[in-house]
Amino acid sequence: MTRPAPENRILIAVAALVRPGPAGAPGAGLEVLIALRPPTAIRGGVWELPGGKATAGESACEAAARELLEETGVKVDPALGRELGTIDQDDPALPAERWLRLTLVAFDAPTGIAPRPLASVECRWERVTALDAYEWPAANRRLNAILAAACR
């Protein structure tokens, strides 16, 4: 099967909500908000960064900010988002979402927020350097590498 042109892929915006780790904690550095997908969801039972499909005319930063609010209750200003990178992901096992283009957008976490798992089983803060300890969909592992490189 021929791969579609980039503009014909499903556009996914992924939010990396980052904050400094606890001062003085071992391995303190940047932390990112991660979420556990419900077992019944597509690619269920694994961890992800919040995100989802962009709507027509919506920028990656706008879509990532909207998805972050819908999935965790955290409101960020789309204008403050930083696009860190884009990847294409082909998944023949999922015909409905076979051809994806994912853009990773970083936001600094607003002070005093309390993220909630509105679209996931659980959400938590984790050190960017510890993300390999979790099970991720293939695309998220690639996005995590982009995030780790940007946090060095």
C-alpha cells in the first residue's frame, strides 16, 4: 500500500507539560505529565503524553492545548507552546489510525495546577529521564526521545 502524502495523514498534537522536578531530589530535572490509557481504548493499557486529533484549521499548539485541557483539566496558553518535532507513524494493525503525523508541543506547567485523569485511568508526573521505564505506543517512544533531547 502506498503511503499517503503528509497532508493526508491524521494530524495528532501531543502535549508535553513540563515542570522542574523537586529541588534536591535524586535525579531531579524536568518532569513531564504522563497518562495511562484506559485498557479499552485504541492502544489501551499503555502510557502516553496527552494529545489527540487536530481539527481543521487548528495549529499543533492550539490542538495540544485543547487536548491537555480536555484530558487533564490543565489550561495553558497555546501561544506559549513550543513545537519540538514531528514524526510520521504507520501502524498497519490499526486501519482506522494507520497513517499518523504527530507533532510534539511543549508547555511549561502553570504554577499550582492539579492535573486530573479526565480521559485516562491515571496521570502522574515523571522525570523525563525515567520515561523508558514505562510501556508506550511506538510513536510515543519516538516522541519521548525528542523530548529528552530537547531537555538536555
